[in-house]
Amino acid sequence: MAPATTAPLPGSMTVPPLFGWEFIAVVLLVVVAVAVAFFLMAAAGRNVSERAEMQAWLEARSSGRRQEPTDVRDAAQAPAPE
């Protein structure tokens, strides 16, 4: 004959605290990992063209030469050369 099981002590847990939440935690971790990978790839891929555009803008800005106005109206509004 099998021994009789005793009732658990009051306050003792009979079910683990994360019972049933393992699947939700795994899904959330996968979603976060995919999101991080997407943002890293998006940031790495787009940086090249933006960096080239910024470099071209900086080079054009620091050329130091000003174009002479070709129109009479532009000449009247242009600042005097220093």
C-alpha cells in the first residue's frame, strides 16, 4: 500500500512562480533581439550615404571662395568684398 501524502504546509508554494510565463519570456526576448538587430543593421547601412553627404557639404562650405554675382540685381544685394 502506498503511503498517504501529507498536505503541504500553509504558505508553501505548490506551483513555481514563473509557471506558464516561460513561453511569454522567450517570445519577448526574441522580439527584443530582432529589434536590436534591425536597428543595428539600419544604422550601419544608412551611415555611409549620410556621412558622404555631410562631408560634401562641409567641403563646399569651407572652400573659402565666394561666387561673384552674375545678375545686376544680385550685385546690388551682394556684400562688398573685404
